[in-house]
Amino acid sequence: MISAKINGITVSVPEGTTILDAAKKVNVKIPTLCKHPDLPATASCGICIVKVKGSNKMLRACCTPIEQNMEIITHDAEIVDVRRTVIELILSKHPNECLTCGRNGNCELQTLAADFGIRRDAFPNCVPDLKSDISTGTIVLDPRKCISCGRCVTVCQDVQNVWALSFLERGFDTRISPAGDINLGESPCVRCGQCSAHCPTGAIVENCEAPVVWQALQDPEKYCVVQIAPAVRVAIGEAFGFEPGANLTGKIYAALRRMGFNAIFDTNFGADLTIVEEATEFVTRFTTAPDKLPLITSCCPSWVDFMEKFHSDMKDIFSTCKSPQAMVGALTKTYYAQKKRLDPKKMFLVSIMPCTAKKYEIRRSKDMFASGVQDIDISLTTRELARMIKQAGIDFVNLPDEEPDYILGEYTGAGTIFGVTGGVMEAALRTAYDYVTGGKLSHVEFENVRGFSGVKEGTVQVGPHTVKVAVAHGLKNVEYVLNKVKEAKMTGKELPYHFIEVMACPGGCVGGGGQPYGVTDELRAARAEGLYDEDSRCVIRYSHENPHIKQLYSEFLGTPNGEKSHHLLHTHYIARPEYQR
Amino acid sequence: MCSTSTTTSPEISTLVEKWRGKKGSLIMVLHELQNHYGYVPRDVSLQLSQQLDIPLARIYEVITFYNYFKLDPPGKYTIAICLGTACYLKGAPDLVDEVKNLLDIGEGQTSKDGLFHLDVVRCLGCCGLAPVLSVNGQIYGKVKRSEVMGILSKYKKED
């Protein structure tokens, strides 16, 4: 342990702790724009400078390890003055467009400028002449608003291993862009939106499609339907002052009904359905087609995009199941439309997702038009819904809970845990166990697939069979798992796994790129806990026991993996180029 | 990592083999390519990315970081204008403006007809003649803005 003094307060921390983290321990807040708790320090912004007794240099707290007996001053008149100058210099290169910016009211640079009482342009404004890029349709990259902190580039390269974003040029001309100034839509970008979730300013935000939804809600010809994803319910509260992880499902249903939606469905129902289809697919492959193992989950659109671009040799072992969002989409405009005698062409389906890539998924292939029209019309992020609720003048905090609509709204505990890494695996194993053994588990929780380690491996005894599973989240962690599979396949050795779950975003959907800003592991854990808690309180915790799922099969679909299921609920994969030019 | 399929030219394979596994191989290979083509063409970078298993984004980060590497083919004539202290004070920024206007190009770019490339440099070694510009090494001293068009048209005629 290292003992030192920060502003005269004694602090004791493990060796290697930075001054920034040590200061947090004694409730001293050193401001920073570039350091994010998820990422290593890049020391690029220069706001976290501090003084150390005995040195005439100012040191950056984010990347300087604290040393024994150091005496650190984090705030004095000179330090505050230097920090103000740094902010003024950053502002001189930043557009004055706060009022029309996607991060207005929720921007780290804006907050810092407000805290420092910046009241004038200290330096002539020289915003670079760079164009906005909306080519992915999911996120908007406005490089003029970039402060070169490097968070997005680090996330894209080192956390997600996608390498769509890079720093081009240097010095004043430094800009974030794909290689060779092409559009993001032509780059390997998988639209996970982790760049937008980590950006301190409005340089990368979600492509806001709320106006299209308002327009549909006003159209008397349109029958508007909405579905909400698992991870949305435990995160949206953060935008309204709730504790992270608070489960607000009932309030969300109520708010959506007030906004004017004719029917409120739950993607958790789709999750249950996915499990029935995917567990059936798994059991079939496990017992009759071991060459098509390991089965790899396909609910995450960024992961699907990543596989199609970087690992298309794996496309034949991918689960053909559509994501829960897409399943609810196809059923709303077929099954539900027939039940309610509605014209699918006049239906408008909105999905609320923790994700930016879902905006891409709804158009990714012709399979997304299974009902004859585009199954899902618009996909909004949690952030967009929070803003819409505020626009609608709904007192969300005090809103009484309501129920979803019949029949695509009922869900089980297995459906709700889809929103967290390991959840899909756990839910699928519960059902697969029943399918194989015909019996119930004495303990439905699979602890070895829970938690936030990048790769979780384990074995599960399913009757006489030992099933080997792996769960990876954060796309960089996928390489380890896939390499093991590729090696085994190449050398003809025993497969390392039978079943693999992958979620692109660290933590799974609770940490999705469309979730409220400021995500850290602490926040991810709180959101995950909200979902596990709901699961533990559910009476039914097996997807296939959802009574409405049973009704859906008997009335409409027939059997899992049957012909109708294949037409509506399954999809195909193709190899896609990393670069389109 | 890179799965984009492009046919690989044998020269690139040879180059890559020469430097594979050595420290700083990317920069060394880029140097050889820059010298060979006069710039680093995109399809060459794509092949390099595959062969060295280095993401294209990293290759472009390196190319754009160093002035030495170019992304566009060089013009037939390279115009270098000095913006060092003496030239700057004697009005070199006006010369840069004039060339940009006349050829409709920016710094480091090549005109559409492929004839001229504009580079801004720090010193051409003859400060006494400031402001100085050179065309393919031919020095022009004490250049006035009004003389730029005459200098350029001389090369246009030669072409």
C-alpha cells in the first residue's frame, strides 16, 4: 500500500493507483474530459493536472501513479486558472451549437464549461470544416464536435476490435474518421454505438428518429404498436432520477399508452419465443447434427454484422433464429394483425431498444420483411424514448403502473434476463434441460454464466450429456472463443464448446450503445441486478412454459422450427465486405 | 482480421516477406511503397492490411501522421512554397493562396489534370530570396503574387 497526502488529507491506496483514483477515495473530484472508467488513460485533454510538492511541473492525475509520501495539491488558484484556459482552448475549436446538439443538457464539455463559469470566447473560434456522417443510419458522427479525447477510437479498436474509427492526421488537423475519410457506412463499423456511449460531447450521437414516430402517432390511418426490450426497463429510470437498476416496466407501458400507441408489446415475449426456437435448434443439432456445433447465438445485431464481416466462415453454425425484436416484429404484422383484422400496411411498429444497431437490423435483409412489409418501422434507443416521454409532458416518476397488451406482452423470468450477458445462455439451458431430460431443474440459476468477466466458460450437466458453453461480451473477447473453435475444427479435435453466446457490448444489452449516458461497470451491475431480481420474482422461469407462447404455437405457428417458424422467425447470413471501398 | 478479398500483387508479397515479424515493419514497408509508387494507393493498403494482419485503420493512422507518406498520386510538377519565417513575413501566404485559387487545390493536393501538386514547406535554403517557391526543384525568388500565373503557365505550355 502507498500512503500519500491529497490536499493535506492522508490517503492509502494499492501501488499503481493513479492520483485521479486516489483522489476519489478521499472525496476529491479532479475534473477530466478524456479519462473514462472503462478505458485506459490517454492523457489527451490536460484538464486533470495537479501539483506535486517538490516538482515545478504540473502532472496529469489520470496517468500518474501515486507515490509514497507524495503531497498533492489538486485545486488552487493557479490550477483552476490553467484548467479554465484548457477549456477555453477546447471551446475555441468547438462549434457553439449547444442548443441544437444531441447532447444538450447532458454533455461533459458543456457541464465543465458551466462549472468553470465560462462567459466569453477567450480565443477566436476556428471550428474545422468537416462534414457530418449519417451513412450508417444508426449513429451520427459530427467530427467538428470532437475534442480528440480518443475514447471512441479506443472503444472501437481495443474494446470492440472493429477498427472502424481511427485518428487521422495530427496536431490541429487531427480528426476521427474511418481509414481514408470514407463514410462509416462503408467502413467495418458494426453500429454497436459504444463510441456514442463513451463520447463526452455530441461528436457521436444516435440517429434520432423520434420525429418520424410522432408523425405516425398523429396519423389517424396508422395503427401504432410498440415493443420494449429487456434492458430498457432497468436503465431508463436514470434519465428521470431513479436509482440505476430500478425496474420501471409498468411505468413504461403506461407512458407509451399515453403517448398514443394502440398496442403495447414486450420484446421479452420475443425473447421467450427465441428461446423456444433456439433451444429446439440446439437440441436438434446436439443430438443429430454435431457438425453444426457449436451453436452461436444471433440476437445481437452488431455481433451478427461483425460475424458477417470478419468471421463469415462461421455463418453455417450460427443460430438461424432472428432476434427477439425481429420475432415480435414479424408476428405483430402477421399473427396479431390477423387476430385483430388489421391491414399490416397500415400498422406502424416501433421498437424501443438499448441499442443503436437495432436501427440497422430492421432493414438488414429481406428476411426483415417477413410479413410482406417492413416488419418493424422504426427502432428507437432508450435515450430517445426518455426524451419523448419528457416531450409528451408525462410525469413519469409518479405514473401508475400499467399492463402490456394481449398477446405479445406476457413474459417469463427467462425472457427478461436476455438483457444481460449470459442471460440468453441461461434461459436457453433452462429450456434445453427440460427438452432433453423431461424434468425440471432443482436450481434454475446458472451462476457460471453470470458476472462480467469478458469470457465465461463452463459445463452444464443436461441429463446424461455434458454441455460445454462459453459466453463472451465485448467483441474483442470473441476472438479467444472463436480461435479455440477454429483450431479444434481444423485439427479434428474435440470441440471446446457446444453452445456460445455473444453480445457485442460489454455487459450485454444493459450496457448497450443506446442506453443512458455515463455507463460504468457499477452501473452495468446495477442494471443487471434489476433484471435478475425480476427473474427471481417471476412465477414462470422457463420460456416454453409461457402460456401465451403455447397458445401462439397451437393457434398459429405449429411446432418450433416448423415451416411457419422458419418463414417468419428465422433468417440467413451472408459474407459482407469489411470495406465497401 | 481483414477478410476483404483483393488479388495481391507479387511485389507486395515480396516486400511483406522481407519485413514480416521485424520491429517497425509497417513503416518500413510503407517507405518502400511510397518510393515505388510516389504515394500509397488504397488498394495497396488494403492488400497490406491483409498480408501483415494490421487493420486498415492503423495503416491510415500511420500514413496520415507522417508528412512523408502521400495518399494521392504526385503531380507531374511539384510546387513547393516556403512558409518559413523570412518567406512568411515577405508575403508567402499570398503565394499559397494564389496557387490554391488558380489550381483549385489545397495543401498536399494534386490538381484534377494531374499536372501540379502543392506542398507547403519550411525552408528551401535560400532565405535571401524570400519569398521563395520551387517547381520540381527549380527555384523562383522574390516572387510576387501577380507572377504566379506566369510561372505556372510556363509549365502548362511545356506539357
